[in-house]
Amino acid sequence: MKKRVGMEVSFAAAEAVKLCNVDVVAAYPITPQTHIVERLSEYVANGELDAEFVPVESEHSALSLCVGSQAAGARSFTCTSSQGLALMNEIVYITSSMRLPMVMMLVNRSLSGPLSIWNDHSDVMSIRDCGWIQLFVKNSQEVFDHAFIAYKIAEDHNVLLPVIINFDGFILSHMFESVELMEPDVVQQYLPPYEPKYALHPDRALTMGTYGMPAVFTEAKKAQDEALLASYPHILEAWKAWGDLSGRHYHPVEEFLTKDAETIFVTLGSFGETAGEAVKALREKGHKAGLLHLRLWRPFPFDAFCQAIQGARNLIVIDRAVSFGGPGGPVASEIRSALYNKEKRPGVYSMIAGLGGRDVTVRDYMQMFESVTAGKASAYEIFGVRG
Amino acid sequence: MNDANVYAVKTLTKKEYFAPGHRSCLGCGEALAVRLVHKALGRNVITASATGCMEIVSSPFPLTSWEIPWIHVAFENAAAVAGGIEAALKVLQRKGKISDKKVSVVAMAGDGGTVDIGLQALSGAMERGHKFLYVCYDNEAYMNTGVQRSSATPFGAHTTTSPAGTVVPGQVTWKKNMPEIAVAHKIPYVATATPSYPLDLVNKIKKGIAADGPAYVHILSVCPTGWGIASEETIKFGRLAVQTGFFPLYEVENGKYKITVDFEELMPLEQYLLPQRRFRHLAEDTLGYIRGRVAEQWEELQKRSAE
């Protein structure tokens, strides 16, 4: 029986992680991730979740502990934001190179300094090349659903890679939204208990985390890149199976009115919801606007992306992080590079917006649209700077 | 005592869990210690290793020296990784996902990976009470990167970042007392050991792994390369470190101190220090200072053992 309830998005996230029947949760508190781990510790304390909840002394140890528990065959979970991710950074790269299929929720928040607890994507962009599968979700239901989907993808023996679920701090994590819950037996049907391909145990002596001499290092990195690229069809399979079960279908790029659009906004995360309202308003005025929400960030869905923007004259790419001294926002630069070899390619306008919790309203999107379509926008700008 | 130790080793298992053919230096005291520790632990163990000499020499892909399940992740997190393994075994056994065979969890790191960069993760793991044994293989400097000083480097020692110059006489800080830091966590078992006293070492590892909670064993691992001694003198210098009171062998079982290798009279400190290249520059005033602190430390330990 499907049950629709209103709850804080962080609690929906924790509910989903509980339904995944994780074995080990290790976390260190950081705003705005806290409500998720608080709720998980309550589940463990009340016997609603049979897991080891390990309140570690730092994020570095949170992820290190999960590496240990995952390597020993336990379904492991951690969750962080901002500085916590920065402190984990070293282990983030090692986790993927060791092919450990764990799941992390990253409740996106700005990186210091200046210190800001508010939302943007500077944390996740700092680990762009970390080798994890990286997803961006934009509302409560997507957060809830993707806990199951992420483990399904990660633990697929054809994949065996860790997955990060990105969602915006405060503007999503602390909202009350409607979510359709799933029954445990339905979840279990989709996500059976974790069967590790390799696990540390004296019954089978394995050496993990070896030292790579120059003669093997390049090959190891090539193999890792191939593994990440090869995960793509399995990600689609996991979404398809979830769609069949729940009726909610997800795709690497989500298109909204893009078919005949001349100018398309490209967003990551919950900003897509507001941008969608702007597109509707622009359409009402007769403008050919569209929206593309990039749900899968790694592996980057090049073909699906290029397909979706075919025929567009302009792309307005909203970046929520600055690549200091670089040619544009990190997402915009990537998209430019993806399009460079295409014969016909749209103009790519890199707009940095919504840094450190700055709101971006429907009016702001319309202003961006006007300046781009009037030929007044520059290829790269930090939008809405005061003074 | 020394003779008994020589023969006692022969009573240990012939099985090698840290296989020969690894790439450590000639006369490496640390490799010897690792070998003995794992003979004491047997096969039902999972070891999490920090980055360092032992990791580098034992796991160049596709080779491995490990006959037991072993994992290396990074430099400062061996205790956290071991904590994760322990948590996993606990929950997977509780849920019936793996057999309930008793499996011990061990973390290993050098002095840098323990007393410097790994101290936070180690303190966290001890405080949380994971049931695991942490073994610090202390060769008293960052040997793997070329003999840089750590906070476990002894006072006066020359290293590449605490050079003995005309103004500064080598390391100017006293060795951080990591066993005492472990004791302060009120864990059930803390000990010091060295492979020059193998029977003592093996007993302590067995006690540590049997303890009901975190255990910490700090092993002085003589490093001929870094210390500037001949490679065949490893065992001798390990003994001298103990016989001069420079590195006393003791254990703290549930807060109760006991000197495990005791002497009525300590040997003169110069016999240990001056033949080593890292100490040969020591002037009499520095030696006097070291002598005073070593004597003080020995007295304090004797007092606590008598309590």
C-alpha cells in the first residue's frame, strides 16, 4: 500500500536509508546534514534499524570507517556536507579506487571561506574527479527513491562503485515536502540483501589497497575510468526497474519543454524546480525556453545531453560554484568541452548564481534569459553581484 | 632471560602469515616485529595497515606478503578502518550473515601514523571502545620518506629534519609518551615490546587480542637504515634500549602497571646511544640531560609497578 506523507526531507532521507537495512552508519555532525544522522541514530537506539551506528570523531574517520566496514562486507552509509567532505577528500578518492560500493548523501553546502553554512555546490565540485557515481536530486521524493537506487547501482557486480547522492542543503534538506513512502517488502524486492563480491574475512585471505608501481598505475587508472563509464547502462537499468516498481521514472537528463526550445537552462539540484517555473512563465509570453536538469553528473551522460539540446541556440548553464581563474563555472566548462567537436553547437553562457545560500528567483532566471537572447550576456558571469 | 628468548621463538608456529620475500631493508626490526606479531595472532585475524614502510614493502601490486586478510587505506586512519571492520563483523554476525567464528581485528601503523597524523583516529577508536588491537611499530622517525623527525623521535637524535647542527643538537623535544596516552583512555590493555624480547612480545600480543576492549601495544622497531647501525645489530640494539632503561618493557592491564623485563641495575646509557649514527654527535651536557630523564622515567615506572 502506498502511503503519502508530509515530512522534512532529511527525515525522508533517513527513512529511506533505514529501509535499505544498512549495516553500518558512521557520521560526524555538520550543518545541514545533521537531521539525517540524528534520525538514523534514533532508529538504531529504538531498535527500528539493526545497524552499528558509529559516532566518529571526524569526517575523515567517518569515511575511513565505512571503507573498513564495506571492505568487510557490510552495507555502509555516511552523510556529510561542505567542510566535512573537504576533510574526507583523501578517502573519497581511495574509496572509488578500491571499488567499494557504499552510498554517501552529500547535503550540499558552500566551502569556506568566508564561513557559510548555506547552500551551493562548491563542496561537490571539489571532488568532481573522484571516481564515484554522482547524482543530483531535486525534491523529497527523488531523495527518498535514490537511496534504494544508489545501493542498487553500487552493489551491482557489474558496477561495484560508490555513489554520492547530492541534494541541496536547507533549501531542500530542511523543507517539508510530500513523499510517497514504500513498504519494506517492496524495497527488499528491489534491493535484496547485500552480497559482497569480495570481503575481508579469514576464510579467504585477500590483500586490499595495494601499492601501485609506475608499471601498473596507469593501467589501474584506465581500468577505473572504464569501470565508471561502463556503469552507465547499469544506472539506466536500476532506474528502469525502480520505475517499473514505483511508477516514478528517472533519466540521466530530465527535459522540460526542450523539444523546440531555442534557449535552454541547464541546472543541477533543486534549482531546477524554480527554473522550471521561469520556463513556464517565459513560454506563456511566447518565448521558446526550455529546461534541462542534469541528474547524472558522473559518468557524464554526453550522448543523452547532446541529444536533448539538439536544435537549441543558447544554453544558460547555472553553476553554483566558482572555478577561480578558470574559463567559467565547472558545469559550463564541461558542457563547452563536450560540445566542442560538434559541427553545430549552441552558445554556452556560464552563469554563476546561488552562491552561499543566495536565492535565485523566477525573475532572476527571466533576467538571464533576456540578457542572453538580447545578445547582451557575456560568456561567463557571476550573476546578481550587488554594488 | 636472553637465552630463554632465543629458544622460545622456536616454540612458535612455523607458519608464516607475513611471508618472506618482502622488500624491507636488511636487518629491519619492524619486519621482524610484524612477523612475530602475526605468528602470535594466528590466522583468524583481519589487519588494517596505515601507509608506511610495512605497507610499501609488503604490497606492491600484484604481489603481497600477506597470508591473512589485510587492507591498507591511507596514512592516518588505520584505527578508523579497523573500527569499521570490527563494526561490520559485529553486525554481520548478529544478523547471521557471516559465521560466528571469532575473528580478531588489528590495526598497524608506524610511529608517524600513530603518534602524529593518526593520533586523532586512534584516540577516537579507543574512546568508542572498538574491540581491536592497535600495534604501533615505532622506528622513531619517518623512515619511509627518508628519516624525518616525528614526535616519537628521541631527544637529541639526528634526523633529516632535526639535523644536528652547530647551534641545534638534533631533536629538541622529548619523545611523546604514546603508551601513557593510551593508558589515559582507560582501555583494558596497554604494553610496550620489542622483537629483541620475542617471548615477551608474543605474550603481550596474545593478551592484547584477548582483552575485552581496545588494546594498544607499542613496539620499538630498530631501524638500521635510519639509526645508523650495522644490519646485523638490530637485536642487540633492541636489547640495549631495554637494558639501559631507554625503552622499558612494561604492561598496563586494567590500569595495573607491571615491568615485564626488570633489571636491578640499568646499563650505562652511552652503550646504547653513542654507537648509533643518529646520536654520535651528542655532547656531555645533552647526554646528561637524557640520562636524568631516563632515570626519572624508570623510577616512575618502578613506583607505579609497585603500587
